[in-house]
Amino acid sequence: MLIDAHAHLDRYEDELDSVLEEINQNKIFTLSNSMDLPSYRQNLEIAERYQLILPCFGIHPWNAPEYIDHLEDLRDAVEQSPLLGEIGLDYHSTEDTDQFPAQHKVFEFFLSAAKEQKKIVNLHTRGAEKEVLQLLKNYDIHRAIVHWYSGPLDIFQELLVKGLYFTIGAEVLYSDHIKTIAQKLPEEQLLTETDNPGGQKWLTGEPGMPLLIKDVVQAIAKLRKTTVQVIIQTVQANFLRLIQDDSLLKETYLKVSSL
């Protein structure tokens, strides 16, 4: 079974039905991350249609200012969600530095909840890799998926030492830096993603479809001088290891993987 550990299915519009059918036909277990409360509600509705979709709640750093004074309103969704994502910091895409304190406050709210509820987090780190690393240390977070890491290799090494998992996505098809990360990433910390539909659209101008995950897997296999099947099996084993302490999440994954 293919695993897309970071997508945003709520962001599809007219093509959603064909997207879900493609996921179902090709057996792609998909973590559909949220960026705010409305997107989480949409992801919950989508997940009711197909067992292969795992809806995750988070507030993206771009949306942090909207929620900074309403964090208590998020607690029900946080408790409901089996994983917390997409959360983190972004110093690269946000020109207004006045938003950084809001990003920190919302991110720390989620990290505190993750520590208390023993939940995995799905992280956005762009341009703030050092700050994210420090906050993970402050909150003693060890179970995390680092989404689309493109930062400095020294911080990458420090995050690896913490035992975190990293997704390799569509940029591995285009970027030498991402190719280097894909080659240096230890086998036991490798996951795959698409960041559909927006990731591919950012790279090529066209929205990504679920089968993009096959292109990603093929590229990783070529870079690591192995086979597609080995990469698929490695990612499956890694994801199962990541969720092994979450009984309900593990049960859900094992159930769909046997379909």
C-alpha cells in the first residue's frame, strides 16, 4: 500500500470525486492535513466516504493570527484528531514579521497538546527550522513527521538525531537540494508525501493528483539505488513503527491495509 503522509484533500474542488476514486483504486493511505477549523470539518466529511483517508487537525502558521485569541475553541478538534497537523512556523513565506509571535503562540499550543495527549505532529518548518527544533526540544516532542523539509543540512542532522520522520515529496523530481536530503535520510526515517494539490501546483503550475505519489516513490528508489517495492515496504514499516503506540490509529491503519 502506498502512503501519502501529507496532503490537503479539502483543497480540491470539482475534481474531488475523481481524486478520491484514484486514491481508492490505487490503495493510497492518505493523511489529509488541515490548515484551520473549516478545512478540518471538510476533511472529516471526506474521510467518511473512504477508509483510506485519515483526517488530521492543525492550524497552519499562515492562519495563526486568526486563531491566536481563540485557542480554547480548538480544544475539541485537537482532542478528536488522531494526529495534529499541519502545524509549525513559516518565516519564509510570511513577509509581515509581526505575525511571528502569533505563529509561535499557536504552534506552542499544539505542541503542549501533543505532549499532553501523546500525539504525533505533522510539521511545517520553512525558514524557521532552527526555531522549530528548539521548540520540539522544549516540549520534549519525539514523534513527528517533518513535512517537505528544505532547510539547512546541519539542522536536518539535528532533527534526525531526535528520531523524527521526514516526508520526501514532489520536489525530489526537480531540486538537487531535496535529492541530497532524500539520499542522506536514514532508511528508518523515510516517509513519502505529495502535498496535493498545492505542492505540485507550486512546482509546475498544475494541481497534483494522488498518483503523483508513484512518481515520488520511483524518484526516491532511483536516488537510493533500490527498487520501488523496497521503498514502498520501507515507508509502510516506518509508518507502522511511528504509530505503534497509538492503539486506535494502529488499528485503523492495519484495517485499511488489509483491504
